Amino acid sequence: MIPTTHYLYLSLALFTIGIVGVLTRRNVIVMLMSIELILNAVNINLVAFSRAYGAVAGQVFAIFIITDAAAEAAVGLGIILAFFRNRETVLADEMDLLKW
Amino acid sequence: MTLPILLFFVFAGIAVGGALSLIFAREPIHSALALILVMVALAVLYLLMGAGFISAVQIIVYAGAIMVLFVFVIMLLNAGVENRTQHSIMARWLGIPLAVFLIGDLAYWMARGAHALPLAERSGSLAAGPVSTQDLSLHLFQSYLFPFEITSILILIAVLGAVVLARREP
């Protein structure tokens, strides 16, 4: 049987990689993908704790988070499409309309 | 080393490697393919945890629906190679130390809190056992029925929002 801490460390690694991706990449699509990575790390934690405690709630909320990720991806990509139509760019540092 | 542990390390390695290639790939489409790899590896890990339904949903919704959306948008926008910039001095000198600090700090507190996990679980024999899909569905449609319905409204709003945002102005 695999100890729960193994899963927690895996989740930790994916979370940190996701954070680094969001902070360092310039392409907004890749930033959104890094956010999906972070949500996945959360899901691993939920399912691992659900297994450790024999509690169903963890898996139920994992399903809610997957739904949430789907909604976030749809709206986020919609915003990127609308922005690209106006400014012809997907790079975060060129999105400076509100920058003084 | 038993088979589950071996499988865990193989697929955890694939997941971490895929995640690293996600953030290091210059082409967005390569990042998307790396993310699909991560999703599939995680689905196998969910199976190892006895969460069959989550594993199936992971493949169908994440690797299927969401990633198709990403790949579609990347191809639609024709997003090319992203070049590095040297604008941020702080990112250049503090980036790697701060990332190492973040992971070290989190790992330290996680190691300190590990004793709070259930006892049977740490010694290797899981007292509680995996949650069955039947249990999951009973809870989802009885105890958590209201949040479940709220979720469907959330999805509806997201669909409407995506259509309104992506619509071409008349």
C-alpha cells in the first residue's frame, strides 16, 4: 500500500511547478494550463485524504473541482479569444491597456 | 518493492516530467501535449488509490474535453514560439531561490504534519479502504445534491459566458 505522504509530495511538486509556470511564462494560454496543473495537484490531495480517512467527501469535491476547471477553461479561453481579436497578441506582458 | 509502489513511482515520475516539460516548452502546443501526459499519468494514480470514477472523469473531462479546448484555441490563434525576455531583474536573480524556498517550506511543514494522519495508514495497512463508486454516487446525489445542482448552474453560466466572449461583434 502506498503511503498517503507519497501522494502529498507528488501533489506538492506539481503545485510548485504550476506556480512557477504561472509566474514565469508570458503566453496566457500556457499560464491557464499551469493553473489547470495547480487544480490537479489539489485533486490529488483530496483523493489521497479521502482514501486515508475513508471519507467520500474528498472524492465528491474532486468532482466539483474538475467541473470548476472545465468552467474556468471555457471562460478563460473565451477571454483570450476576445482579447486576441482586439490586440493580436497572447503574451501577458503586451497586455498593457490598463497600465499607465 | 511491490508492484503498486513501483507503478506509483513510474507514473509520478511521468507526471512530474510532463509538468516540467509543460513549463519549459517554448511551443504552446508542446505544453498542451505535456499537460495531456500529466492528466493521463494522474488518472493511473487515481486508479491506484482505488478511485475508479475519478480516474475515468479525469480521462474523459480533463484529457478529453478541456485539453481539446486548449489545443483548439492554440491552433485557432496560431500562437507561435514564445521568446524569453530579460525585463525583470528580480525574476532573473530571485526566481530559482524563491521557487526552491517555496517547495522546501511546504515540504518541511508537510513532513512535520505527517504524524497527524491516521495510524493504520502510516503503518501500511489501510483501515478505511477505498471509497466505492456506489458510495460516491449515493453521497453525490443525496448529501451533496444541492452543491451538485449549483455546479450545473455554474457550468451553464460558463457556457453562456464563453459564447458571449468569443462571439464576433456584429
